Amino acid sequence: MDDGGRNEWSRLLAESLRANADDAPSDDGLLSSVRLRSSRYRRRRIATVLAAAVVTLAVVVPAALLSAARTDRTGPAPAAPDPQRLVAEFSAPAFPYTLAASAGLRPPVASMRDGDLIAFFEAPEPLHHADTTVTVSARPPASAGDPISVRVRGRTGTLTTVDREPARQLSLVWSEAGRWIRLATDDTYTPQQVVQLAEALVPASIPVLPPFRLDLSPAGLEVSTVTQSRISFGALEVILRKRRPLGATDRTVGPYPASLTRGPAGTTLDVDVTDWDATLEIRAASSLGLDDAQLLRFAAGVHILNRSDPE
């Protein structure tokens, strides 16, 4: 651009400045405007920071509370009293001996009473043989009569004779394998033949056949009695009795009416088993800790078998 052109641009610029001089802010106004904008921007930054802080707190605090709540929920709960549990298992005991076939007696029928295992050997005929019972116990059995020392199975035993009707009773007792064994019969046998019967005992596992099938049994308790009419765990006993009137009934066990009675010693549940013409009696000691619902659940799992015989 030549000098003439530059002069023309300078003139136009000067005229424009003079024309807008009244609209231009003063020095103080210009400074105030700058300060106002600066203050506005600062307030926006502070508001943004505070908002972010509030959001952070809003997230962190509930998260901390949630963490504490989770800790409380996932921690171990206080242990509640644990009453005697019922478990889905029942193992019938077994008698550990049998008599050899040479003894001439029928196969044994095994039972258990107060912790003693018992095998009954029936005589096929009463002329040359007699019914014989063998008992295995953890404690020495009581004996009556005057004992005679004999040798039996390589050990010292005692033989006693007691006068009874219709026949004298002979009993031979000895200790073997940490257990006491008692063989009882009558005077169809001579004392020497009683010792021979004892010599004919051989190891076996004769199952004790229970009168019921049990779906449940009390945990931690061993069976102490198994007969044709009852199973006992000591603190819990199941008995099949000949039918008797129950009076008022306030429970049901399956399709059968039942009566539940509580006393200081424990609870008795009587079930009117009409199709067996029998009464099923279940007795639970207070020490067992079973409540009514548990006792009824146990009763519902008692199934009477054909080999049972009410007492």
C-alpha cells in the first residue's frame, strides 16, 4: 500500500474512534467490568468445587454406612441354644454270637434290653432240648443260687442252679473279650451239656430286628432297648401298647388322632393307631429338649412293622 492509501486508512480509523467515544467505558468502568467478570468466574469455580464435594460426600457416606451394614449382616450371628437334634438315621444293634447247628436249636431271635444284647434259641422239641437264652453285657450279671466254678472256653466260669417250676434253671456265666456272657437254660440239660452249649457259641452278627422303622432318631443318643414292642434311646422311648381310650385328643399324627401331655419329667404323646388296634406311646424326657413340633415330626416318622407285638 502507498503512502496515500495508508493516510486514508488512518483518517477513517480516527473518525470511527471519535464517533464511538461516548459509548466507550471510562477507566474506572472498564476496571469494574473486568473485576465483576472475574468475581463471577471465581464464584462459579467455588460453586463447582462445592458441588463436587457434596456429590463426593453423598457417595462416600452412604457407602461407609452400607459397608458397616454389610459387615453386621455377614458377621456371625449369636449362637442360639441348640436343642437335641433329630437326624435321619437309625442303626439297629447286632448280637455277636450264634450257636452252631450241632447244638440242635433253632436260629436265634435277637433283642436288646437296657443295653444288654439277648439271643433266644428255641428248642425244636422239648424232650432232648430246651429253650436257651444267651445274654451279652458290659457288666457282670446278677446271679442266684450257689455258684460252682467250671472251665468254659478256656476261662473260669460259674454255674448256678435255681429250683423253679416246672424245671430247675441252670445259668453259666463267664467273661470273654471284655464282655460278660450268660447262658441260661433248664435242667433238660446236665451241667456238662450246658458247658458244651457254651463251647458251641461261634462269632456272628445277628441283627436285632426293631418293631418300627424310624425315619428320625435323636442325635447323640444310643439305642438301649429293642424288643417286639418298644425302642428306647433312654431319654426318648417308643412303645406299642394294646389299644386304650385316649379321651380328649388335641393333635394329629398323619391320619391318627393324638393326645399330648406335658409334665415336669417330660412329654408324652399318645397316638390312636386305629388300623393296628393299638396305641403308640412316645415319651420324651425334659432333658432331651424337644419341642412339640419336633416331637410330632418324630412321631410322624414311626412306621409300625408286621413283626411288632403290642404289650
